[in-house]
Amino acid sequence: MRELTWKRRTADWLAILLFCLASIAVGAQTQPEQQPKQDIPDAPSASRPPQPFPSTPPAVQPSPAASGEASPKPKPAQAPEEETPAPRPPLNIKTVPEGGATPAAGSPQEELYKITTNVNQVMVPVMVKDDSGRLTSGLLPKDFSVFEDGVKQKLNFFTSDPFALSAAVVFDLGMPDSAVQKVNQTFPALEGAFSQFDEVSIYTYSSTFSKVSDFTAAGQQVTATLNALKTVSGRNNGPPVTSGPLSSQGPIVNGVPVDSPVVPVVTPAKEAHVLNDAILAAALDLSKRDRTRRKIIFIISDGREFGSKASYGDVLKVLLTHGIIVYGIATEGSLPKYSNATGGWLYTEFSRSAIEDTYARALGDARNQYTLGYLTRATPSTAYRQIEVRVDRPSCEASERPCVSVYSKDGYYPVPPSR
């Protein structure tokens, strides 16, 4: 009886336990899903102000389910339309005479970088030497007086600073070969006379002229060009043959041609020597170089001129227009006229040592001249304007000859204004 009672109690407890377990399982299935945790916005940043809310809230569209209508199909996303630029205003073009338009006012920053060049500014390089032929230093603007067409000018520029050179070196290959070979041996001294800031071009001429090398900085390229010129020979034909068996008259018996009883007079043809054409070619190339450089032509020649297409007057006008100074080594001919008119110098000694000394003296004189400037009041024209430069030294008495010699260009041709 007791065993039966214990079994019943055990069965009742098992039934209660199973019921509790079933109730727990049903409760877990019917419990609603836990909502995901919402992100809590951060506190406003101290460096970034909070964004303002839109002034007009967007309109709320009624739900299709609430209105009883069928849910519309979703439309594909469309790219935002680009704003169409506003049409440009029509151009208002008016034709005005040249130079009649009023220039637009620039900003102050643009005015700061604007460079104005006055076409009436005249620059005059001046070389002053003492009785021994040396350059005179230490002169001041008050020591100079510049006259243009007899009228004294007021200086607005003065400097004694050295200038970098643009030098055109011209060799005369029409000289006798002995003279040409002597010049070839002086090339190392010529290279040493230039500084690293100078630029050099080289020309040769005889019956025609030729540019051997264009402007380049003094250095290896100039050395290579001069080394190549060492192999060039000068004139070695000797005097012309006008009589004898080697002449062009044909057979002669007792001084009378066989074919003609009349003795002809033979005049040898004169050999061309185009000095003017060579200087003109160098001057035209120098006219294109930078204006901040001193432009010179250095010529080694015997000075003979014949057969050039350009005249002396035409070449001199180009030289004076572009401020080109002529230096040289010559014994005769027309070179002294070029050097005197442009304010240069001509050396006449033709020994090897004299030529080597001349390179350093001539290039040093050209680089270390005084430079004067003034504003001319003359109107632009093609007329020649004469210049005279005087140096006043208080230590020189008026009754004696000047203590110094002044070398400058005789005048200039004004450059027409650029368009």
C-alpha cells in the first residue's frame, strides 16, 4: 500500500514538472522580439556648430495601405538634374581707330609688376683715358656734360659698373697667310680675355662673309670653334701674273702676241674684300641681343674694303641705331672711321705679343666704361642726332690741352617706337 502511494506521488510530481517545462517553452515562443538598440547621437562638437533644421519640413505622403489603394510600383532612382548655366550676354563689339581705345584700369597688383620703357631714353657709353692711355676712374656725374645737337642735356642715369659683353669677333681671312697664322697663335689669349658672363659669336670674311658660330657663353664651345679656325689658311697667291709664258695672253714673241700686232694692256682683277658686309652681318645679329649687355664688334683685319654690297653710311647707321661699338686691330683701311664714330678704339700693332695684349685691353675698356643716360626732348624721327660729351677736371687749366681724352659715339639714329 505504501509503495503504491509513493509511486502515485512520484507520477504527480513528474506531471507537474512536465507542465512547468511546457509552459516555459510556450512563453518563450510567444515573447515579442527584442527591438534593436538605437544609436544615441553624440553631443554637439565644440569646433563644429550644430546644423540648423530645415525651415520647411517635407510633406508627409499618405500610406497606400491607409488609403486602401494598391501599392504603386517603385520608380527607378534618377540622377539629379544638372543646373543649366545662364546664357551669356551678347558681345558688344565696336570698332575704334588704332590707339583710340581707353585702356582698362588694372588692379593695383598688376600695376606692381608693370615695366614701362621710355623710348626717349638715350644711353651713352663713355671711355675716358689719361695721357698714358689708361682708363680714368673716380669721375662723378658732375664731371660730365652731354650735348645733343648743341643743347646741354640733364643726366638721369649714371654708372661706372662693368657690363657683360655681347661680342662679335670678326677675322679677316683675306690677309696674307703669314698674318693669319700669326693671329691663330693668339687664340688662347682671346679666350682668356672674356669673362664667364660674356657671350661670343665668330665670323670670317674675305671675298664673302660667313658666320662660324652663333652667340654662346664663353667656354668650351668657343674654344672648339677657335681650334677649328687654326686649320684655315689666308691668301697665298702671290702677286698677279700679267706677262710672260704663264700669263693668260697666249704665245708672245719679242713681247708681241703672235695673233695680234698690238700689245694689250693687262690689268689684274681686284680681289673682293667685303669688310662692310661682314660688319653689317655682325651688327644685325647684335641688334637682337639683350639691351642690358654692352654690344661690341672686335675685328682683326688689314682694313681693306672692296666689293661689299653695303656702303659705309648704311652700316654706320645700323651701328649707331643699336649702340654697337667697334674695336679692332688693323693697319690701314676704313676701320678707323668705324671705331671713331662709335666710340671704340683701334690698335695698329700687329706683332703676336701686341695682339695678345690688345685682347685684354680692348675688352677691358669696353666692359668698364662710364654709362650716361638722359631723356631727349626731340620728337621721334629718322634724323641723325649729334652727341658731344665733355669732361670737366678742376685740376686742368683751360689754356692747356685737356688732361683726359674722351671717347664716345658721335651721335645716334633714334629707334622708331615699337607697335
